Amino acid sequence: MPRAPASCPANFAGHYTVNPGNTMFIISSIYRIKLSELIRANPHITNPNHISPGDVLCVPGQVSFPYCVPLEAVQPSELGVAGVALVYTNFVGAQAVSVMAIIDTLPAEFDILMAEVHIPSQLSARQQLYPTPQTPPTFSGTLNFPTAASLTQDTIINVFPANSTSGNQGSVKLQGRLPNSPSSSTDANSIVYQNTQYGFSFKLPVSWKGYSIVNSLWEGQASQQSSQVVETGPIISIRDPKWTAQTPRQDIPIMVFTLDQWNSLQKDVFHIGAAPIGPSELGRNNSYVLALPARYNYAYPQGYKDVETILESKPLQTTQTR
């Protein structure tokens, strides 16, 4: 007889009915969640190595649905600009984001308003927002995501003007994060590295007290076959205080891109390194995108698992820069 949960834990994204050939590992891969999280959310499955077609599972999510995200004006001095996003599970069980924005007038060279939802390490999706007839208009639209995508707490929502003919896009007018960035205050078990130049902070365990900062540069080549450097930018590496020349330990490298550089990188205008995947976004503000290098821990030095644990806690928070 198929098994079903009496209830699901908080922050669950939906239910999944097991199909022939499914395993817990396959289902966790479909939803891009940890296997341990899926098992923990389904205590009615006493042996996770044996599931049967028809069994109903709770699929855990990182964001409690429905959830309302205020979209804040990137330029606080810009009046008449406001917005909000509603995150929810749609009628087919997939995740969706409905965006509403109020913008008095679009810049002269742009004729449409776009919403972008960026899920780091998964995907970015865009949707045109359509205006109501009143003045000023209210723009709205909905982005529906495939079941393989999972909205996470570092998902970023941007609203920006664009030109429907040329494809050019303007600067971001509104921005929000899922959920709202928590307070940057510390507790007894953590310390925080603050970078005011690029507008971000990074929360570290107290065992990293005495860390050091190592500055270097990333280089972007015109193509993977070319050595011509066409773009450069800073890498800020947070170094474990236990690091020594005799026993190096894993750094936490943070690449800094301007918004234009990041957009060019996504369009393959230039490449960084030989890895088939690019850097993964950690966060962004009105001026910069902060990212983790691809294969940053390829050599598996001592401490790399500690760094993975730190990164899983979503330790980077951004602030607006002037």
C-alpha cells in the first residue's frame, strides 16, 4: 500500500508521488536538494533505500511559500519607484514568482520593463512586465519555473527597462532577495568580514578569528583558445588563520565583477580559465556582482570541507554602494 505523510515540515515546497524507477537520490537530484534533507523530511519512509511507486514524499524547500518580497529602489533618491514580488507554488505544483512594479516613466531609449529572477548555480529567467492603462501604470508579470529549479534564499529579483527592438537593457531599477537579507549582526559563534569598497559582508565561524585577506586579480580572455586578456578584476580571498606555507589551507575566494563585466561573461564575450562552467554568483548590489570561482577547490587542500560548510550557510550579504 502506498505510504503518505500525515503532515509535512515547515518550508516544504510541495509533494512528490514516486514513479517506477525512482530512488531518493534521483528525486533529490530532480529538486536540487540534499539527499539528507529529503530523507529527514520523510520520516514515514522508514527505509529510504526502498521506496515504491505511489509513495508520497514531502519535498523540502529553502523558502516558505507563499512569501512576499519587497523590491527596493536601487537609487533611493528616485521617487515613484516601488515594487513587490509574490513567491508561491502554482496550480501544477511548480514554483512561481509574480512581480508588480510601479515606475513613473521609462527612460527615453527603452520601451518595455523586464523582470529577472536569478537562482545562483541554477538558472536565470526573464519575463516582460505589462502595464495597466492608468497613469502612472502598474507593471506586472509572472515567471513559472520547471520542477527541476528550486528557489533558494539567495535568489535575486531584478526589474529593469529594456529596448524591445535592440535588446539593450538599462540599469536595474528595483531589486529584492529571497527572503529579505537577515540582519548582519553577529552572535557569539561568528565574526564578520566587512568590505565597504565593494559593498558586502561575509559571516565566518568564530574559529576563523585572525583571518587574513589576500588580494589578487582574475583575468578574462577573449576566448578559451586565446591568451589575450580583455577584462580583469579583483579577487578578495579570505584566508584561514591556520594557513601556513608548509600546510596551506583552502581560501574563500570572492571574485568582483562590475555589472557590465558580469553581463558580458554570461554572454560569453570573454572567458575565465579552462573550466567548462563559469563563476557562480554569491550576491550582487547596485554596482558589483560577487562570485565564487569555478573549481575553486579542485586540489582539495586541507580545510576545503570547512569552506564548503561555510558557503552552505549563505554567509555573504550585500549593501548598496555609492
